[in-house]
Amino acid sequence: MKNKFLLLLLTFIFFDCNSQTTNKYNLDFEAYNHLMKLPSDWYLWGRFSIISDSITVHSGKYASKITSTKSGGSFGAIAYTIPANYIGESIKLEGYIKIKNVEDGYVGLMLRIDGGGETLAFDNMQEKNINGTRDWQKYTISMPYPKEAENIYIAGLLAGKGEAWFDDFLLTIDGKDVQTIEKEEVVFKANLDKEFDLGSKILFPELNVTLIHNLDLLGKIWGFLKYHHPAIGAGNYNWDYELFRILPKYIKVQSTNERDGVLSRWIEKYEEIEVCKTCKEISKDAIVKPDMSWLNQYDMGSELRDKLSYIYKNRHQGSGFYIKVTSHSNAEFLNESLYPTMHYPDDGYRLLALYKYWNMIHYFFPYKHLTDKKWSGVLEEYIPKLINAKNDLEYELALVKLFNDINDTHASLASGFNYINAKRGNNYAPFKVQFVENELVVTDYYNPELRTGSSPKVGDIITHINNTPVATITDSLSSYYPASNEAAKMRNIAKDLLRSPKKEIAISYLSKDQKRKLNLPLYPKDNLDMKWYKWNGEKSFKVLDNNIGYVTLATVTENDVPQLKA
């Protein structure tokens, strides 16, 4: 996720086979996307008609033209995004505009700068009230350049009725053309720390109740500091490796006072925190609030508690080294190393993985309060499960159970988990099955040519797999298939029930109320036409009895939209 906008932008870039410019950015509109009939890398806002015009131009071969339409909304804009990888004090956008019969609105350049999930600066020239008919003229927008800038959006826009042409945009920072400014490379101290690249050097003693409890507290303090301490938010410390530095001493503490002393001295290492003059109390009306209740749930001394409270009151704000708030107010996690060489992590890295995930969910998952389990207790529950995992497979299975505890289908095994996938196998039945009224039903064949006279038919019910009832199997698998609801869980389980590393699987099934058995041949996934949805050529919509409309969103096309609206 990621979205249609990104897909469209990538399509523009991929099909731009006729670029006529060597500039980094196509601000003169000369690079032309022949597939989309638009200037390359530019995209549309609004619903007006927008094209590349090769007849009316200010210079070169192309300009961009916007024409109002009767049913296209109230405005249209041709927009471009530039990463704000620059340092400066001021920013200026210049561009040429030609207009014809513009009324009930205006034309203008637009300059918008976003950062930290919000708009930091904006101007669209609305107050200049540019309308009527005018030949090519140069226009300018200038504004201070925010230090927190992450993305720069430039556009030419038309609001109301009429036609407008745009050409020869120039974007400068402190008077320097962004086409010639080199990207500012920021070197974070955290990225220079390589001490534990090959391993954490941590080996836990036998876990007991006290040690697990202490590690639970450490994980919550570690995550709290990661997202709240200003020096860590600034990227001054590799926070993964700072965990490995405190662990050897921490796991040896013998008392609560000794534990608190180790934690207090650890926190004091990371630079003195200035008083935050802009930090505010969370609104009482906020629906989703940071859960800091854990601060009062541990037997920690007042000195440690006061240190943590002070950090929260003077916390890092906005985007940081490990977290960024996008323009859609989503959390984007940054600088999270994957450590791909550690397929079965050592003790320290296993604990690190748990700390990372638990704190990501704790601070940024908005539906934490809806999970079946109370999230505050999950960290302590999984510490022994992950640290005591005996091999790769056991470690991966523990992680999948952890994902399952947030009750979200998106917490999936999108990549990695090679040992789980190897155990499940890569051979599949030639047909698709789904749960229908709690029965595992054959619903379609992936490859019709694999259907034989002895094969189950569409509508038959699979009752046993390898002599085990289907219901027993699904019960045993339930905690390994993260899902938002029972229907999604059963859908995903169904995909894997007739999957195996072997070349056949024994099934029992009902066909027209007759019990049958079969050693079902399995086929490699690459040999099957496995799709979630298969279109049979029918229209995506139809009218049922009693004037009920039915739309199959899986097969709806752009050409269907006008008929659906009618």
C-alpha cells in the first residue's frame, strides 16, 4: 500500500519513451507521454480536460492545456511533485500562463509544501483574480522555504470556466534552479554505527518470571524513547544497537532498585532535553490517544518515573529519524534495517524484532483498542515465545501468532517466512475451495483440462484431508492466519488446506450425498492459473428481480462507469 496515485505516477514514468529533455524535472513540459497524451511525470487534479498542446506554446514543442467541462467539477490542475531534498531560506515558482474566456473563477500557478503530514506553505494566486482572455504572461509565487519540508507540489490550475495554457515553469530555492542543485545528503550519526551488524552478542540466561517482567518494562521504555526522545528522533543514535549495549548489564540486575538505576543512567546518556514550548496536552475529545498508562503499571521508583514523564512533556514532535507522518496522516516507518543475513536471529535480534513490532502497534495502530487481547500484555506474553524458539520454523510461527493478535488481515506474510512456506509446500489442488456455510466446497477449477471423471465436481464438499476432519484442521490453524474477521480468516485458510510439499493428498468428499475418497494429485503453483477472481466474460453488473442492481467490483471497468451512473 501503494495506491492508485503511485501506480499512475509509475505508469507515466515507465511509458515515457520519447523524452526530449535532460533536466531532472520536466518543468518545461517538453517530455511527452504518448500513451497518456500528457507531459511526462505530471498528473491530474480535478476533473477538467487536460492535454499536452503542440500548437499553442510559449516555447519549445509542448505546453499544457486545461479546458473546463460541463460535468467535470469546478476545477482542474496539472501537478508535479518534487522531493524537498534541499536546504534554503526561500522558494520561488515562475511560469507562463495564457488564458481564453475564463469566467466564474480564476487561473493561477500553485505552490504547496508539505511536511510532517500537514501543509506548511501554500499559494494558488486566487487573490490575483486572473480571468478573461490574456496572451502569454509570466507569473511568480514566492514564500519562505520551511525547514520541515518533505514534498514540494507545483501546479497550473483553472477554476471556473474557460481554457488555460501553462509553459516553462522554473522552481528556484534561494535563487538557484532546482534542476542544477545537487540533492542534499544528510548523514545521520545513527547510520554510522556498525558495531552489531554481524550479531547482537546477547545470550540470555534461563528466563524466569522476574527477568521476563524486567524485559517487558525495558521494551516499553525502549520504544517510548525511540519515538519521544528528541536526540533519538534527530537520528543521533542507532536505537537498535543501543538496546544491545544496555542488555548485558540489564539482564543481570538482582533487584528493582538496581534495575531502575541501570535504566536511569541509560536515559541520562542521551543528551539533555530542552523544555518544549510547543508541546501540548492531548485533547480530551481525541478518540485515539497515546496510551501512556503503562508508566503507572510498574513498580518503578519516582526518579525513573519522573525522567520518563519529563521526556514525554518535552517530547520530539513531527517526523523523525524512525517515523514520518505522510500527507495522508499515515505513519511511515523509516530507517528500519531488515538484517537479511540473520534468517534465524540470535537472542538479541529476536527480542529486538518483538520490541519493534510491539511499539509500532502500540503507538501507531489506531484499532489497538478493538483487538481481542489487551495489547499491553502481549509484549510480556511473547518474550519467552520468541527468545526460546528452538529453530527458524518455531521462530516464524511465533511471529505469525503475534501478527494474529492485532486481528487485522493486512498483518500478512507478504515476504520472508521461508520456513513456514516450505512446510506448507508449493503444490496445490487443481481446483479452488471456499467455505460455504461452514463446509469446504469446490467452487472452480484453475485449469479446466485438469478435471477428470474421478475428480471432485464444483459443488462437492471436502470433509477430510489426510483422514483428519476439515473442522479439526481449521481449528488448529486459526491462530496462524491473521484476519480482521472470521470470513477473511476462513478464506485464507481455505487457500492452503489443499497445499503440500508432497505430490498428492488424500481427501474424503461428498458428491451428491455420496461419500468418496481420492488420492488427489497436486500441481506446482506455477503450473496453475491461480487467481483470486476469474472473469467469465459476463458484464460486471446486472439487474436482479425486484429491480435490485448487482455489481461485481472485481470485473468492473472504466467503460462501465457511465452506465452504472445512469
